[in-house]
Amino acid sequence: MTNRTLYTNATVFTADVAGAGADAFVVEGSRFHYVGTEAEARRAAGPDSDEIDLTGGFVLPGFVDAHTHLLMMGQALQKVALRDASDLSDIQRRLREAAAENSKSPRILGAGWLYSALAGAAPTRQMLDEAVADRPVYLDANDLHSVWVNSAALVELGIDDATPDPIGGRIGRDPDTGAADGMLYETAAQQIVWPTLARAASDADRDAHLKSAFEHYLAAGVTGAVDMAVQDDDLDAFRRALRHRGGSLPLRVKGHWLVTRRATEKDNLAQVARAAGLVDELSGPWLRICGIKIVIDGVIDSCTAAMKEPYADGSRCEPIWDRESLIPVVVAADAAGMQIALHAIGDEASDIALDALEEAHRINGPKDRRHRIEHLETVTRGNVLRLADLGVVASVQPVHADPAIQDNWRSVLGDDRVERAYPWTEFLAAGATLALSTDAPTAPHEPLPNMYVATTRKSALDPSLPPNRPDYALDLAAALCHATRDAAYSCRAEDSEGRIIAGHLADFTVLDTDPFLSEAEQLLTNRTRLTVVGGRVAFDAAVAAVAP
């Protein structure tokens, strides 16, 4: 018989109604064997089991970050941190310090800057040149949908004043001279900057980034992640990690292959075929490709999200994928049985996404689809109902609604659309499944601050700020379920992950204190004591505290 381990002296949140009141459980091998009362757990464990006293800890299923970017997260942890930079001079100071500390580094990389730090000024290459002029500077915006670069980076990228915009993207230009201004939006970042920086990194760099992401997630109680823009570099790093670890990974990874818009339908559909091959090839317990990811529009902060009405300055932005180009791709992926994740932030983008999904339903007939729309920061009430009727998962990120990063978001809309910002409870009222995630590294990867924003609509970065539409806040128990049970459902893993019940994989985390017995702010200071993946301890805070 496989050895059993009895866990006692805990409050167990199972994310399952039948498990209410559990205070002990038994793990046999990689799965839960019994969950319930201590007396019954002892009988189920048998006389030869090991026993672990959790000393009053709060146990819940391991968080499943339903939308993240693993390599980018690991890399961002090594970049100059700019999310809390107060203004332009602060950004410039941090860049100068990084350049001085890394005098031999060929380029300076930063991440997380906010438009609000510029106090209404437009970002330009000259601003960065004032800080670092002797080598390229690349700064990812907080939303990862644009990159701010200096003059040296433009030269490295081969971008000059005559370089054409890529499909679905834009090279920022000075309104008076037409010269490239140092801002690269959407596919200009994805198809020009990202490949350039990927070529500059080694496999060893990428392996270190992935290792860092895994370590940080485990230390925060995350046992599963859905990577939402898998490309060749990501896939190669995942495969190397699998080989290095003898066929396993530190946590369970699902992935969506990124399909970018090309000039012809043939080229678009070729990417779907590539993804279908990966779905067939990679379907193991540690790494599984679920389907495809399509970025229909951009983001509100840089006015690249597709909106039904103009932005406050009168501008409009066309979607990256229009209906004519999107529908054949969605229909083909749906016919192949793949999950489709559609990035749609603007209200027009969600309209386009739902039109494409409805067409797939019409052409391909009924089936268990499990498609998803990502972000849904602005969406009409009608489309909330359409989404629920189609069985589409609403995949949202509470940390994106943090009031500390909302000033620019609200100002560029400038009207009553801000009053329907991030309407999570409307999805639930309509009967849709809500999956919570962080979208790291566009936001901090830790799940507990994410739960704080979800349940209070207040800021995890500055809790003194007033809440952002508190009527859309979630109940704590519901939020935890959306980040575990429903996040597992979002990637078709609900039969083995996301709940603490007999037969499920023994993926769980132990917190220091019970969040139901404290004020909401305690979510910002509560800490992960233990993380277990497949019955094996993957993180132990007591061991980490004494590690050299």
C-alpha cells in the first residue's frame, strides 16, 4: 500500500460544499484519500501513516493562476521595477542607478511603468535619453501592451522615421515631425521588440527566468498556472525543465499558443494547425497545451482597446482582429476541439469575440467548448448575458481594478463607462463561470493581494484609497473558489484540481491564519506556510527562512 500522510489541526477550505467543516485530511501518494473530521481521518489513514500537525493553519486548494506569462514573469522580477515610480524624475533616477550598477550590461530593461506617473505628458525617447543614452533602454508598460524605448533602442530595433506600422500595431510618432517618438504599441512591441530581446537572451537566461517564476509562485501558494501567450521560446524552456526534472515540473502548467494576425487567412490558419499539433503532443499531467490565445484589441490605458464610443480625446482605435479575419480562425480552432482564449478589454472587442464564438457554435454544432474571454474590463450588459448563454468563462484579473492604477484608465474614458468598470458580479448573476487570475507580470503575482482587491475593490498597493465600484466586490469564499475550483475549470482540470476532495490531486497550500476570522486587510500580510504539489512539499516557509 502506498504510504499515507495524515494532516491534522487545521481549518480546511475545500472549495466544495460537501467539505464544509473539515479539519483533517489524508494524502495517499499524489492524491487526497480522505477529507473530513480528524476522527474519521485517523481511521482512514490507518495505523502506519505519517502525521503532520498543521498547528492551526488554514488549508485551501493550491491557487491556479488562470492567466499568466511565466517566462515574462520570471524576467520581470529581474528588471528595474517601475510600478511604484512616483513621476518621471523617479523613473529616470531608477534607470540611472540601474545603469551605474550594471555598467557592463548591454541594455537596461524595466517593467511596470504607469502612464499616470507622467502627469499627462506623452512618453518620449528623449525622456529616457536624459537618463541613459549610451545603450538601449526597454521599458514594458504595466499592461505589457506597449514598450517605451530610448533612441539607442530604436537604432538596435532598426526602427527609423520611415518604418511602417505592423498589422495591428503602431510605432509612436511625433505629431509635428513624424519622427519615431520611442513608443511601440501592441504588435509593434510583440513582433519587433519581443523577438529582438529574445534573440539577445540565452537558453540559460530563459531557464533561470522560468525557475524564478516557479519558485515565486510556490512561495505564494500557487500550484498551477495557465500561460496565456506560449511561443517557441516558452515551449522550449518548458521542455527543458521537463527533461531536467525527469518528466515533471514544480507546478502544473497549461498553455495557450499565441496566434498573431497575419496578412492572409492561410497564414492565420497555419498557426491554428500548429497549435492543434501541440495539443496532441503535449497533454501530460505537468504540461498541457489547451488551445490558442488571440489578442483582439489592446488596452484602455494607451487607448488601444476597441471601444464602441470614442475615448475622451475623441480618438478611436481599430481592433487588432476584425470579424472578417477572426471568425475563420475561431471556427477552425473550435472544430479541432481546442479551447480558445480571446483577449477583449474594450466593449467593442467583446462584441467581436462573441460574434466569432456564436458563428463557431452555428457552424460546428453543440459540444463542450470551454472557451474563455480574457479581461473584460468594459463590457455591455447585453454581452454579459450573451457570454453566459454561450457558456464562455469570464477570465478576469482583480488586480487590474486596483484603484492605485486607475487614474489614467478612468481619465481616458472620461464618461459613464467608468461606472461599469470590471463588473464581476454581473457575470455571476447571469450564470457565467468566473475565473480569477493575476496576468503576471502585468500585476503582482501573489494571490492573496489579488483576493483583497477582489473582495474589497480597494487597493493592495495603497489601501488608503477609496474603493473602485465596491458594489462589484466578491464574497471571500466565492473569490477563493473562483481562484481555485473555477480556475481549474477554466482549463478543463476540474476533475483533478482546484478542490480538496477524495480522489483529487493533493495540491494545496497552508496559510498562517484563517482569512475568514480577520479584517480584509489581513490578506495583505497573511503568508504561505506550506505548499504541496501532488502530495510532495514544494515550499516550506520554515525551511526557506533558514536557507543560506
